Amino acid sequence: MCSNYLDTSSIRSKLFESTVSAILFQPLITYVVKFLSYMISYPKVFEGRASDARCWVEKSLADLMYYRHQSVGSNLDNSIHAVFDFKRFQNADKILYQKMIPALQLATLFLTEDSVLDWFYHDTVGILKTYNSFPDDSSHYPYLAANPNFNLENPEQRKAARKLWLRKLEKLSHVLKFYFYEGNDLLRLWGATYHFSKDMENDLHSAALLSSDDIWRARDGSLRSRLIHWPYSASAVNNLKTQPAVLIGNAYRVFLEQKVSSDITSAPYLQQQEYMNCSLSLALTLVHEVAHAVSSFPYMRFIEPVFLYPCEVYSSFDEMCSQRPKPPEAGHSWERSVFGELHPGVSAPLADGRPESDCSFYSGSDISPFSTLSCNIVVKNSAIFGAELAKLNTSPAVYIFGQSDIIKFFRKQHWAQLRSKRDLNKQLAPAVLLRVYMVKDSVVTNAVGAIPPDTWVTVHLIQASQKIDIKNNYDSME
């Protein structure tokens, strides 16, 4: 519930009305109206407690038609793949599992619909190679090269790759285990995958262990590890079968158990939208983690020679060249292949080192982290937000995705269209780009989660003057 804040945009609106009345017959009325209208819209300003800030942002987004009162439920009726069967979730009861069904149906589509499976097909049939000829680096980088026997543009060879992928996924469904984090901490973590479920058991209850390094150097310079099979020998690549497990951050469990009623269709409209946002985010997290699991299943592909640790591989030579020296990251690689650089999720795949979107944003309030779905990016040309904000070009912009961009994934019609197009990127472009930032003691910050809920803050919400193609790279947008 919104309370105890000053909406200066409404004050300016009243000022605008009185000013227009006072000078109604003046010759310059047209120019004055245009000027004041601009002042009302750019930017919208909030002043009040940090705990009320999100509520204000939501109302402002509603004014911009981001929320429309229409049917927000799912009409998906596909069966759930065995990899997401109830028995695969080790610490979820049937009530929680029932609330996950839309997410599990959507995750199943991402793993079985031919139109979005190029990454998994390639991961299944690609040929492992290494490269060490960079002039500035002699390290061996592993990547998957295209298999000449599986041209995915050839219908018959694509069918053959699909058959191998579905067989691999079916085998994974007998082994993969899912756990919800059981600690009381609200983690800034959506999911984590382990090669062996035994390595995950201690992390299940401890945020400190979960955030600690798997391998470290002792004071004497020797390497140490908490992994049960470390150090890994080169022979592990072909002989040591993995037993993967996925740990799911508890933001999902807390929201589904505490914020979602059993009969979601009778819940308040905003809660229904939050539920669908959560379902999309959970589906993306599950498939992201499955991508990690399958990239090292049934055997690990590559052992890092210095730390003797299993390493994922880049999905292609081009990905290796663009991503190194960052290590391969199968989950983000899958996201980029399907959605481009941005997507309406909470993992913010290319926002390394920047504030994570939504989970901690306004965490002092009682509003769930799924009120909106967004992704942080950096835009070089800040002029699209208005010249007066050029000095704030270090503040990340936030894609806030509209309701229709979320709900369409839960519509059978959307997937029917994709079956004929095989191009998800063009289906995903958000309506508009927004910049949301905090001003506290004259310092611009996005670390809202670190601000006590009673802190008096200023928030600016600015609508961009142009759309940005979702396929553009995040650090070169103009």
C-alpha cells in the first residue's frame, strides 16, 4: 500500500493547470503548454520512504499503460517433461509443485519445441576443440565446432540432431535432482548447478558456504577444494559419470508459498501478474540450469589444467572470442542464443558487476521481487533520456518489460506462431526503455536494497524517447 510520499509530478500537473488558466488568452500559450507538458512527463519524480518507492514506480508504469486489466493466466496445456516430474524435486511438497505448473510447462516447451532448440542441438552434436593461438594468451580455450554431419538447416539432419537431444534429455531425467534452498536468507541467487549432488548438500542450508570458493590456495601456496572428486584427472572426461543437481534460490519458494493463493484466478489482479512474472522467471532459471547440467552430462568435457577442475566449453568459436577471458557459462550462452542480449528475466546475463535487477530492488518493501521483470543494461547515448540527464550516463538503464511481453509466453497461440518462424528474438522486443535511479544525499545509486526502508529518498523514472532493438549488443547501444 502506498503511503507517506510526495509525488512531485502531480504537483507540477496542478501547477500546469493553474498556469494554463492564468494565461489562457496569451499569444504564447501553445509554447507554454508544450514546455510544461514536457516538464510533467520527463522525469516523473518520487520523494518519500524507500519502502514506498516500488509502489510509486508500479503506479507510474500503470499510467504508462504497462499494466492493463486483462486475462493474465496461462492457457498452456502441454504435458510436463519427465525431467521436471514431481519426484525430481527433492524438497517440494505437492502444493508448491502445483503452483509451479505454468513454469514447468513453459520450461518444457523451451526444451522440446524445435523452433527454440538450436543451442541444445548444437550442444549435443558439436565437436569439442581447443584454441591457444591468441597473441596475448597461450591458454587453451575449449569450444564446440559445428558438426558437418548435422547441418541444422537441413531438415533430415536437424531431425537426427533432435532425436539425439531428446534421448539425452530423457537420460538426464533419471538423474537430475532439484532442491530449493532451505536457509532463511533471501539470496541474490536464482539457481546453481552442481556436477555431483553430494557437493550441494552443505550449500543447501548455508549462504556462507554457497558463496565460498570451490577451490582456493592455502597459505603454503597449495590448492584446496571442498569438492568430493577433486582433483580431477584428465581421465575423468570419459570415465567419471556426473550426477547433476540444481539448487534453486528461495525467492521462488517464499513467493509461491507465502504470496500466492491456491486459487490464483480469484486473487487481486496485480498478484496474478506477479505470479506470471514469477512463473516466467522460474522457467528461465530452470532451463538455464538444465543447460549447465547437460553441458557436462553424462561426462565432463574439459578439465582445466591448472586447477584440475571441470570447465564448461564455449558454444562456438565466435562466442569464445567475444567472451574470453570470462570462463564459459552455458546458461547465459543459451539465453543469448534464444533471446539475444536481453530478456525479461531476473538473471541480467550481461550485467556483470552491476546491480542485479529486481531481487534486491526496493527490498525494504513488502512487495515481491516479481512485481516487474527487468534487465539492467548500459546505454552509451544517454540523450534518449533527455539532455538534462546526460550527467547521469553511468546509471544503468533498466528494461522494464510490459505485461504483454510476459503473458505471451503462456499462450498456445504464441508457440504456434513460433513453430513456423523459428525466430524468438523478433517476438520479444519490449515496448520502451526506462531509467530508474535513486538519489540519496545527492549521490546517484541503484543499490536500493541496501537503503533502510525508512530512508527518505528521491526516485526519477524517465521514459526513453526511442525504442532500442533488442538484438543490439548491450555495451554498444546508440
